Amino acid sequence: MIANPRPARLTRLRALVLCLLGLSTVAQAQLGLPSAVTDRVDRSIDSVERVHRDSLPSDVTSALERRLTAALPEQLPDTLRPPAEPLDALPSRVPILDSRGVTLFMDVEVEDGWRAVQHEWLLMLAPGELALLEPLNVEILEQKRLPKLELEMVRFRVPARLDSYAALQNTLPADLAERLDRNHIYNPQTANPSSESAVRPRKPLCEQPVKVGMIDTAIATEHPGLINSRIVERNFLPDPEGTDEKGPPTGHGTAVAGLMVGIIDETPARLPGATLYNASVFYSRNQYAQGATMMHLVSGLEWLIGQEVSVINMSLTGPDNRVLATVMERLTAGDIAVVAAAGNEGPAAPPLYPAAYGGVIASTAVDADGQVYRWANRGEHIDFAGPGVSVRTTRGTGEFGHESGTSMAAPTVTAHVACALAKQLASSENVLQYLAGQAKDLGEAGRDPIFGHGLLQ
């Protein structure tokens, strides 16, 4: 049986409701909302359609008809636009080239829509266990000792028949399989730039000579707003000249750094006495998107521990990964706090990592009025909110501009953590509890899954 088609005016009403909800066809495809959410939207729209069909007077429906047939604006406002360059926009396979045009590796889509280096896996080893891989006939690409993290890592490539969790778990000893994961690829968390910004008071949070770490893209250290800042950077990319003819990307890291140690429009840095240590781990996928492999992340974190930083800012997200979980557990069990961006995948999205790991301080973003950023992830793991909508900061182009996203909120939370530790108001073990008492409560009274303990600004 063929169902009766919807009347044209109801179809247009459906499009209007979706637009009002910020869930246009394009946004739905880009955000990858689960069917449970889209089904609920459909049911809500059906209810509106029944009211429209059965209850509204003819003069009201005629007015609606006229409004629905009017031309829509060519450009949607920022609040209805999904984040720039969502992960789904990437092809299933992206060759990553060095500065000479030689392929370094393939960035590919794997299970659950995540990205990883093609056929590459990571394994946390105990002494003498490397021999257990020999029967698999795999190619050992790298064996690395990470003494600060107390880890022995091996990176290896498998043939296509073994390139799955199930295949490797069936082949490896059970204990070894529990310490195995893909060489996943992680993403920075900045959304569409904005041309407008509400005026925000900006003053130093503390003058102490704090050591702050970040793991990000490279930083444009010659930027006028950063040229007098104390920044120490190390490149962990496989090609020292970057994976692009223009060198490593600098946009995201420059924006994040500016919110901690940059002088913006002659206003002082939030951490004027800080030395910022940056592990540059992100390569260019295309003109807009960057990625960082799990192995480069771990190498960068090992280096940051050696710089004796008190807190590490991680404005990036990706999948749960056994290696990353182990590293976060060891970092937060020591004397180093970790602040991570919650993610920009939307309120219905599942938790992203490392923000969702226990012990990591997860930051969401709010605008100048204390309203949550539309595309921010939510959940019980959210700890604090920071200014992260149309915030003015430094850009990799040498200019100043406005940026949005949970990546832009995390640096403010990181700065608060650094100052609390430097003033000995808290230790790395109880700094979250201390800052919870300093935060401005937003939303429901007490901690909630949208704003966490509240706003730090």
C-alpha cells in the first residue's frame, strides 16, 4: 500500500519546525543525531501538523502558508549553524602527506564513525612481551619507552584480515588484548568564527610564574599579541616541516594560547607570569580540518610531564581509547591537573574523550549572557563552564578575531586551575572542589549536566 503524500503546506511546516529547532536536514546529517532523537522530533512535528490540519482557522492557516512560501534568508545566524567542518565532511580515506608530497599514512574511518591511522594499532607492553606479537606476522613500526608515564608502547601495522578488535582479540592472549587499541585520531574543538563579541571584562587571574602545558596545533609565536609571551614549543609531527606545504597548522593553538598568555587589544594576559609549554601534535587534513594521532598525543604528554607543568589544557576530543584512558589515569593520579574541552557535537551527543574520563576537568562553553553554547556536549561529567562564544583572541594569520567552541572555554578553566595551584589554595587532588566553591552557579541549583558546577570567568 502506498501512503498518502503529505500536503505541500504540511511538508513546508515540517521544514519550518526543523529549522526553528536548529535541526535542518543539513544539520541532522552533519551532527549524526541518533534515531531516538530524530524520531522524537518527527513525533512532535506530526502533533503540530495535526493541530495545523484539524484545529486552526482558515485565516491562520492562510497566514502560515504565506509565511512558509516566503524566501528564507541566504545565511543562517551562528546559533543555527553547526560547527565548522564536522568530522562527517571528511572522505572515508584521507592521505596525509609530508612537505615533499610523500604519503606518511592514511587517515581513515573505522568503527562507529571514528578516525584512525589505517591498519595501525598501539599496545602497552610489559618487559619481554614484544615476542608475543611475532606469530601474528605484524610490522613493528615503533617501540617507545615513556618513563614519565611508566609505559612501554609499541606501534604496529597489521594486514587487512587482522584489522579489527575481534580479529586481534581472538589472536592475542587475553591479558594483552586488554591493553590494545587503535592509533585513533583526535580533533580540535573550535566552531564557526564570529564577527561580533559582547564586551567582557578581562584582567589577570594571577601574577605567579606558573608552568602551564597544552597539547594542540603549533602556535604563531610571532603574533603581535603573543610575541612577548613566554612560549616553549616542541613539534611531534612525523615531518619536522609539518604535513602541509605551508608548514604545520597554527590556527587553533594560537587561539587557545591567546586566551591564556596573549595580550588582546592591549588588555593584559590572564596569566602574565606564565610559561606556556605547547606540544604541537596536529597535522593538516585539508584547508580547514586537523587531526592528531594517539601516538603523537601520548608522546606530547610525556614531554609535558618532563617540563613540570601544573596543569595541561587539552582542547581536543575523540573516542574512548584504552591507551588514552591509562595515560589520563596516571596523569591525574600524580601532581598534574588536566582540563579538556567537552566537545561541540551537540546536546544529544554521547560523551567525548578525554573530557569524559574520571579525574579530568571537563569544560563547556557559555556566551556573555551565561547561556550555554548551542553545540556543546552535555552530561554528568561536565565540571565547569567558561566563556566560549564569540571570544576575542589571537589568530594564526597574525590578526585578532572572535572564536567559539568548548576549545575556547577550556583555557579560562585551565588558567583558574593554574592560579589556584600556584597560590596553594588547592592541590591537584582537590582543586576541582575548591573551584566549585568559586564558580558562579548557572542553570539548576547546584551541579548539573549542562553547566557543571558553574561559570569560571
